[in-house]
Amino acid sequence: MITKWTTELRYKPYQEWSDQELIEIKNKIAQSHWRLGYHIQPSTGLLNDPNGFSYFNNQWYLFYQSFPYGAAHGLKSWAHLTSDDLVHWQDHGPALLPGNTQDSHGAYSGSAIPVDDKLFLMYTGNVRDENWIRHPMQDGAWMDKDNHIQKISTPLIAEPKNGYTDHFRDPQIIKHEDTYYCLIGGRRKDDTGHVLVYQAPEVTGPWSYKTELKFTDENCGYMIECPNILFVNNRPVLIFCPQGIGQDVLQYSNVFPNAVVIGEDFDWETFSFINPSAITNLDEGFDVYATQGFNAPDGRALTVSWIGLPDTSYPSDEEGWANCFSLVKELQIKNNHLYQIPVVENNKLVKQTLNSKEITPQTKISFNMGANLAGSLTIKTELEEELQIILDTTNGKILVDRTNAGVSFATDFGTTRSIKVDSGKTIQADLYLDNTVFELYVNGGQEVITGRIFPQGKRFFVESENIAVKKVSLNKIY
């Protein structure tokens, strides 16, 4: 296994890696007890941003940023997944590969939209010159119903707009009436982050700059990544990653936040949110970033998140793989608050109700605690490692503590997370455990706390105090 990732190794062309090197990585991963049962994970190497989430050819399509040769941010490609039910995903392997003059140093993040009988992919091509200066451009490609990809031979948007730096990436393509739009994350030369909007009569162009997206008067830090607009009951929802945003604007505990703004309405002419909400965290946990979503043909607003963070190492890195995706979630707005709810299709995972303290590595734990009580739910291993969820309904507080949940990592940003809910009321929650990842949905998705843990133990047990608990074993599908 490679222990030091030099620039030369990170950007080594795929064709120069031998089949034997990939076999050795797979053999190493096969020995891991940190692999997941029902969350999307890479077969080898690194998984990060979700890309191209869409519905096409009577299937759900999803791609992920991939570097298949190790747990490093190297020469990126898109790996391709399809599903009939948003739960069982078939991994078709590499799909959109880097290598031409428009993406020589990586096929970076982007989105997809069906057009007639094909799926159109729009992505950031990363190019470096001999002085290692980055030249980003927004590229396009067509995927047919047999999953064959044909890249478009010229860039859709050849360079950043004047006044912006080479941090210019992550296009989200949408259509309104007869016009296509794309949102691109950018960084001005004054080191402020913004979302740029381009428009075109056809997906292939010509693309022209329209405006900056207007969704807040706050300073959003030095760079915005992964901007996504969805509409929930016709109300606009912006999900984005404002790197370097001030703690006075958004309090967050991770290296970078994944944030959300809700508007009462949307002005398509000026690309403005009408009466936007304050900027809030999309997930109050440890490890969510780069969420991507779209408005599906069935009327739902669906999202999926990268469970992992930039500039963060994870214990599984040493085994040649890193990161996973969240469950697919449906967005709803209730009382001007965004709710995230695992899609109903996840009920297909249910296997059997458990009656003992020992649980399987893939378990859904539903629990509630009455008003004006204090209690806890603890997931333990046979080695006394523990993930603690501490509840206080008197004061309306939930604390999640992974301090002693296994191999320590990312401690610079703390090992606990807490949220506030209405005081003096019952708390209901669903905890989805999948061996080394957990997703906690509080009060029907009103708040979500997501994180990774890396226990060395292999048997799981649950203990509770002042909490009514139902445990359901979930099917392992990977």
C-alpha cells in the first residue's frame, strides 16, 4: 500500500496503474471490518462528492467523485451507479474519465439532466499548465441509454468570469420554461465566495453569464462550493458549502460547513430569493458535505450527501478506501423549517425486530423519551467502545458523543455535537446504524446528526435509560 502520496502519484494517468495494483487494494479492503452494509461506498479508493443525481431511462442515476487507487484526492473521475428503488445501487465502475485537454487533471464535480433520449452531464474540467497553475472550465458530455459517454469537444464555459479566480467549479444545471441555467461556485479576486448563474437556450450552449445568485446579504466566506437549488412546494431551497464563512454568520464545528437557505419565493428574472431565511446548518453532525439534490419526476425533492469532509483523514484510509454516501433523503418544509426524511423506500431494508441487547451492525433504532426527563441511548461494542446519545427534554437538548467510539480521528473539531429542540416536549428519533456510520433523525427529520465511527470491536449492543426503544435489524446489501 502507498503510504506517501506525492503529486506525481496522485496525478498518475489511470492507464499507468497495473491490474495487480488494483487487485492488491481490493485484497486489503476485503480484510476490513469497517465496511458498510447498506450505505454507498467505493469498491476501492476515495469517494467524495455526489454528482449527476437524476432520473433517466426509468432508473435513478447517481455518480460519485472517485480516485480508485487509494484514499487520496488524486486524479478524479466519475464512477456510475444506478438504482430501481433509491436503496439498492449497482456500481458500474468508472464512467467519466479524465485525460483530454479539457480535463487532463480531473473530471471534477457537476450535475446531470435528461434531454430527449440522453442524459447530459455538465462538470468542471481541471487542467494544470507546466507551472501547475489551474485552468478550470465547465465541460459537457452525453450519456446514452446503454451508459456510453461521449464528451463534447469544446468547453461549455471556457474560463472564469473576469474578476473571479481559478476557484470556479461544481455546475448544477436546471431548466426553467425554455431556458437552461447553471449555478457555479466561485471565488472573487477579493477572496469572497459567490454563486454565479449562467444561461443558455440549449444545454450545449452558447452559455452566457447572467448574474450572481442573490440569497443573502451576509459574507459567505472566501469560496462557495457545491451550490444546489431545489424547490419544495414551490419554495426555493439553496444547499451550498460556504468555505471560510464567519462563526458570527453560521456557527459550525467542522472544517467546512454544509449550509442551507430557504426562500418564500423565487424571482427567475433576477435569480433572487424572496425573503430568504438565515443561513443554517444542513446537518448538525460531524461528517456531512457536498450534498447534491434535484427535483425528481415523482414530485419529491431528493438529496444525497457525502459523509466525509475535505482536508480530513479517516482510519479506513490505511486500508485503501475512504468515505460513503448518506441515505437518500426527501426534503419537506414545515413551519419554515427544512426537514430531511429518509426516503420511504428504505423500508425495504427492514429485516426483523430485535429483542435482545445485542444488535446487528446494520440496525435501525427508533426511540422516544417523554417530556421533562433526562436519559441516554448508548451503542457499545464488546471492547467497551461507545457512541452516546444523551437527551434532556426538560431543556430541549440532545448531545451526541463519539469520544470513545473507537479509533480517534479529526479531534481538532471536537468529538461531541449538540442541538436544541423545543423544551418540555417529547423527543422522537430514528438512528440508522451501519457498522461505522450513523445517521440520527430527530423529530421526523427536523434535525439530523450524521457521523463516522471506527470501533475495533465487532459486536454491538444497545443500552438505554428513560427511553422507549424499538430495534429493527436491516438487510446488508453490499
